[in-house]
Amino acid sequence: MIDMHCHILPGIDDGAKDMAESLSLVQLAVEQGVKRIVATPHIQLGRYDNTLGIIEAKLFQLRTALSYLNLDVEVSAGAEIRICPEIMLLVQQNQLPFIGSYEGDNVMLMELPHSHVPPGTDKLINWLMKNGVRPMIAHPERNREFQANPKKIEPFIRQGCLFQLTASVLTGDMGDTSLSLAKKWLLNDVFTIIATDSHSVKRRPPRLLGAFQEASRLLGEEKAIDLVSHTPRLISEVKFN
């Protein structure tokens, strides 16, 4: 399996607080059957002002620490980018990390606020698509506006967005509302991948295996494998070449 959304880089956001926790999270992921990880620290201007350079330095530190352990896993990095008007300028300046590629486009893991879908999101997505960037919306099942009106995701589907489901939602660890919407959208083939969005050993550990098992029960094993392995591999392959 491949995890394309997690906060395992040490001391860079609200995820792993230090290298010890980073290594523990990787160990847990490996025990779940994860073979590749794309670390996705937050980029949220004014709160998590991470840059390509900062992320690459932390990735190097983690890879160095992992080289002393006998773990069958590869680690790369992108970012989870909170939607903001500055995204357009940062894309033009090649200042934002991507998590892979899809149909010739760079894939950006883009986070909406949990409370709503900001006005103008559709226009930003149109601009990104015209500039070779395919947004993957992180955990839309946890967005309260989508929960109140699930049909509001349909314009983003038509625009060509990709969608990432949180593993812990599917295992029932993040409430009934998000679980109900996740199941509805899974059955309607909305989601592109399942990923952990893991943050810490205690608060949100990686639970990709449990999500795979639940997706298999709902959709059948072949489709579940697509969500946790085949499609993530297709998108992230460029990160591991």
C-alpha cells in the first residue's frame, strides 16, 4: 500500500513533534503494509510557512534516520496546501511541492477549511487546471458544507478534481457524519485514493489497513486495492524515480 497524505516529517507542523515520533509513525505504517509514503506537511501561509527547502531538509533528515533501521519502505515528500489566493503566484514561481502527477498534470494536495468551501474556489481550480496543476481535494468528507449538502461536490468532480478519503473516517474513528458521507461517496466512485492523514502516534495514527478492509467490504477487494495501492502508485511514481 501507499500512503499519500501524512504528517510524519519531524517538527514541521502539527504532526510528528520530533524524529522519534516520525520513526514511530513510519514503523506503524510499515506494520500496516505500507511500502511507500509521501509525507505532506502543511503549507498554510501565516501559520505553517513551510517551503520547498524546509521540506526537503526535513525529508533528508528522516531518510538518514531511516537508513539505520531495517524497514522495507520508501519515503518522499510533497505538501498539503491550504487554499489561498497566493497559490497562483506560488505556482508561477515554482514554489509549491506536488505529490505526484496524473494525466500529465502535477497533482497538488489542496486543503479546504473544515467549515466551508471558500467563494472563488471554482475559479482557482479552473486557473490551476489551465496551468497544468490537478487539485486533489484532501478529506472532503470532513468539510461541513459538503456534509450539509453533498451535491456541492459535483462541480468539482466536473472540473476534474481528484479526492482523498481519510482512512480513520472509514474505520469509524472520526464521527458518524463524515463516515456516512464517506460511504455514500465511495459507493458513487467519488474518491481517487484513501490515505491516512496521520499526525501522531496517539491522536491520529496510520490506519490504512483497516480502511482497506472496510473499503473491500463495501466495494470489493479489487476496487479497494485501486484506492490504496494501484492509483496511489500511478500518481506518486514520479516521486520515487
